[in-house]
Amino acid sequence: MRVLVLEDDSVIGPAVTRFLQEAGYAVDLTTTLQAADERLYIDQYDALILDRSVPDGDAINLLRFHRERGCSSPALFLTALDAVGDRVDGLGAGADDYLVKPFAMEELVARVHALTRRRATTTGQRLKLADVVVETATMSATRSGVDLKLTIKEFAVLRYLMCNPDRIVSRSELIDHCWDAMAEPMSNVVDVKVAQLRKKLGQPPLLHTVRGAGYQLSETA
């Protein structure tokens, strides 16, 4: 899943990015409203983490604008503004959650997990297809009770496919949700990860390539 972070602090921004990446998310870090605005026009995100006070303005205006144009990505404000009125304003602009600085990185990751679970087509922390079980909270996956020993990126791909069972998912969609802006759309990075994931899933095959269209996780070939 892909997350947009708007944070101008040179320590907090990279730290948030690192913790989210370690939790399996693809992260695009921006430091200004203008940069975040451009990313929201270009890409789709599974969650937004927005520092309210950045050098070129208040992110509350950015979120309100993109809500009006149809952006439905769950959003969490990071801010030192902890008055009740500030929280009410943020929630009124379309935020789903509010975390006051200073905060624990573990709590931030837990809140992002909660936001993305609500957005997922399958509810709860456990995703299941045939004999494959994915535990989103612990980032673990098993087949017939055997640990698949997935890398972070393999887990991200499997989690997204598990949230879209039986649907054909294109390569570009996987890049949009499982890789950050540094990924090269024309590279074979998706094919490589899918091949590795398919090998670890084993037999009978569940992860199918639909020629010219993408990939499908299904019990039916």
C-alpha cells in the first residue's frame, strides 16, 4: 500500500518514512504543500499523513481542496496544534485521524494500519483465500499453516492482491500501490516480485498471469 507523507521537519519526515517502509508501505515524502499537491494530482494513495504547518501554508487547505475534487484516501494530521478547536477544524476539513506531536512512531504506524484496513475491500486484520492466510497486523503470511517467509515488498504485493481477490490487477496498479515514486514504470520490478511470490506460494497455483492485462489471485486459473 502507498502512503503520501507531508512533513517538513528534516528529522521527523525521514523517520516516519523509514518506520512505514519497515511496516511494508511504499512512501512518498514531500516537504511542501505544492509538492504534496502535485503528487495528489499524479498518484493514488491508500493513506495521507499531513503535517498541518509547513513553510508554504496549512495542510488543512490542501486536504479540503482535494476532498472537494473527490479524493477519498484516509488522512491523518500530524501537528503540534493540540487545542480542541484545531482538532475540530482538521476533522471538519476531511481528516480521519489526528496525532499530536510529539508522538511514538509505533502509534503512528498502528494508526495508519487502522486507516488502511478501513479502506481495504476485505475487513479485519486477517485476509484469507483458499489456504493462504495474511495477518496484516504482524505482516505474516502462511499457506496450509506454513510460514511463507516473505520479504517486505513480497508481503505488500500479496496483501494488495488479497484485498482484491479474483480481480485482474495491472502492473501499473501494483506499482501505484506497492512502490513509491522512485519506481521505474517500465522496469521488470513487478514481474520479478510476482515471480518470487508465486514460487513461495507453491502448489496448487493461486497467482496467475493474465497475458496483456496483469495478475490475478484466484483459486480458479
